[in-house]
Amino acid sequence: MTNRKRVVNISIIVLLGLMSLIIGLKLKFFSYTFDSIIPRSGYQVHTWMTFTGNGDDLLVKTYLPISGKRQTVSNERISSPDLEFRRNVTSLHSSGEWTRYKAEGPFRIDLYYDVKIKPIEYSINPKLTIAPNTDPSLDVYLKGTDVIQIHDPFIKNLAAELAGDDIYLLSVLKKFYDYVYAMGSRPFKGTTDAVTAAKLGEASCNGKSRLFISFTRQMGIPSRLVGGMILNNGSKKTSHQWTEVYIAGHWVPFDTLNGHFAELPGNYLSLYKGDEALFRHSRNIAFDYRFNIKKINVSNDRLTTYLGERTFNIYNIFSSIFKINISFGVLQFLLVIPLGVLVVTIFRNVVGLNTFGTFLPALMAMAIQNLGLLPGLFIFSFVIIITVLVRIPLEKLGLLHTPKLAIMMVVVISSLLLLSILSNMLFTEIIPSLNSALLFPIAILTITSERFALTLSEEGLQKTSMIMIQTLVVMSFCYFVISSIVIKALMISFPEILLAVIAMNLWLGSWTGIRIVELIRFRSLYFERFK
């Protein structure tokens, strides 16, 4: 036993030393840093629209987010039962149209997506002068409209008064911007044109933006309106509009309502370009909408680029795998699974918790990654209770194990289908999570339900319930480890950490100390010897 212990200790030292050596070489000689591991802020956006058909043909239209240089959109999901959907994509924006012939009754559209947005800031050369436009494609951004009245005498005189004899672009833009920004702000409903905003001396975002555009176009400077949202945690119905001015080959942003000159912060989501309405729909359909926004942490965009520029890393080793449609995310996921298993080992061997199956909590934590922790725990508990209730009459029939398990699997599938239907009908705010339940690993759930039922018949309700609670606790900790953005980035950059995971399991495998649960249970006896 002494020799075995010595071998284990030596192995642990060797593994930890090797890991430290590899990480040290990467940091010292291969220019590895931890900058790209730090996650960035992102947002989960849920837009819902409700309306009621009155027997006429129905049309609902809105703009959909698209990825660009400043924003990256992912995980888009659209739920619109009983409606025809069509996506229209142009060089400026993407829109969705939902239609129904002779529509009657209530309808609902749910749009979900994740978005990462980079803050942006431009430095305008103060020596640039206002020059005539020579690009015919920009002529449309110099024209007047019914709401951007560049030929109105009031606008022309005001623009000329503000600009004076100044010929420098930056200086003129600053004068226009300062004037519009200093105006009062009031949330007008509907459309406020440039003349109205100027005469009232106050306006909302769309009125101020149109006035700023009327000034710039008056001077021959191409400009356009941009529509979108300011993303903050919570629920709201407010969208936002700002402007972009074409300067030296770039569309430079200006927000005359919130005070952003040639810059935008990292929570401005762009949805469309031009003087458009975010929503268009048929009349008299009681249309309503809302935006639900949640701030989240997402992986750093620089991570894959960072790894691709360095040698001696697993990303380059497995680059050939990515060419056969095995994603970078899957590689990250595989690397963090051993950490989830390590969590289970610690809870079972050191803490002393009892769970269904040795590594079942880690497998279940992996399974609920797309669901979220709370919906995952809910579905896990719901299905187990249902299948246990079904198992009671099956036991009385004396069926063999395999046919009985097959029947229980049918019940699991039926329960998940029913749960998704009910979530659409009753629990609209958690639709995306519960609808994802159909992807839940049914075999794992069925086996878990069988083990729960067996334990229930052998150990009784009280002990089985305690094991169930302990399983959920360990499963939750596994979930937080496996789903951590930082841990995923750390493992993909420094996969040699797995050597430390092996070393930790070697140490846990030779664990002879008292478990924490036992220490609490027998604390009076344990501490008696120190008196």
C-alpha cells in the first residue's frame, strides 16, 4: 500500500509539473496571453408580437437583425404557428413578413436571437472640407423627402445660419450636432418631421435625427437614418433611431438624442437603414409587441483568431476536423466534460453526496446546456415524476425489464411533447426553453426514471427524495462549470489543464479522509476526542 501511495504521489507531481511546464512555455515563448479568454458582454433578445385576425388577409412585417462589422447575430429562432413566413434580404437590411389568407382568431410571433455588439468610435480629420458628392450611389442620401424637408425656407435659413462661411466638415457637423442635441427631448408618438422638430425646439429621437439629416443634406453631405434598439436588461416597447453621415468612405454614426458624436456604445443594435417604420401591419388587428432583453456573457470574438495565429495549441491541431462540420463549440464542449465529471467525483468522494448513477449528474448537466439551468431542472423533475407514476401499474403487471423500459420511453416522449404544447399555450415567456425539451436526451431521462423507481421501491420515499435532491444539487454545480464561458476559453487555450484533472482524480482515488457529510453527521463523536 505504501508503494502504491508513493507511485500515486509521484504521478501527481509529474502531471502537475508537466502541465506547468507546457503553460510556462506557451506564456514565455509562444506569446500566449489571457486577454482573449475574458468574455464579452452580449444580449439575448426576445421580440413578441400579438394580433387578432378579423377575417381579412393579414400582413405583419418587421426588420430582422443581421451580422455586420459592428454586431454579430446568432441563435436566431422564429416561432409563428399558422402563419406563412418569408424573409427578404437587401444590401441594407433583412425583413420578415408573416401573412395569412382570411385570417381569424389570435396569432403570436416570437423572435429570439443572441447578439454581440462592439462599441465604435471614429476620429474625423479636422482638415477635411465639404466637397461636392461624386458618387452617384450616394445621391439618394442627399434628397429631400416629405419628412426631411431640405428645400423648406426655414430649414435652409437655419442651416445657413449655423454653418456660416465654415468649409470644414468636422466643424460644420459639430455646429449642427450641438444645435440639435441642445433641443429639448420629448417622446412624441408617430412621425415628427424636420420642420416640426425645428419649430417646436424639441423632439424625440426620430424628429431630432431627421432635423440633423436635413441640415447635412442641405450642405451636400450624404446622410441617412438608422433604426434599432438600445439594449438594456428588462422589458420595453421603445425602439430607437439615430443617424449616419458618409465621411471619407465610412458611415459614421451620430446620436443627437443621447449625445454620441461619431461614436456608438456597445448596446446599440442596428435593425434597418433608411427612414422606415420598425413594424408594419394590417389595420384593425389589435397589434401589440414588446422587447424582452437579457444581458449575458459570450465568448470573445478574438479567441479563434488569437489561437490561429499561435503554434502549439489544440485549435490548430484539430483544424482539419472543423472542415468536416465539427464545430469549434463542440471541441470546447468536449474539453470541459472532464471538469464536470471531476465535480461529480468531488461531491461523491469528498463531500459525500449520493446521486443516481456515478456520472449521471454530469451527463444531465451536458444535456441541459441549451435549456438553461432552471428549465432543465424543472423538466428533469417533471419527467421523472411522470414516469415513476407510470411504473407503478407496470410493476403490478409483472412485465420484463426491457419492454417496461420501452413503454416508459414512450411516456417520456409523450410528456415532453405535451409540455412543449402547454408552454406555447400558457407559459409564453419561457417558450424557447421548454420547446427545446424535445432535444433533451430521452434515453438518459428514462434510465434515470427507472433508477428512481427502483430506489423508491427498495429504500422508500424519504431516502429516494434525498438522493434526488442531492442529484439535482450536483447537477447544478456541473452545469455552472460546463457552461462557463471563461472555463471553455481557458480549456481551448490551455488544454494541458486536463493533466491537472487527471492528477486531481488520482488524489481523489486515494482519498482516505472523512467525508464532509459524515463529519457533520458524527461531529459530536469526532470532536469528542479533542476534549
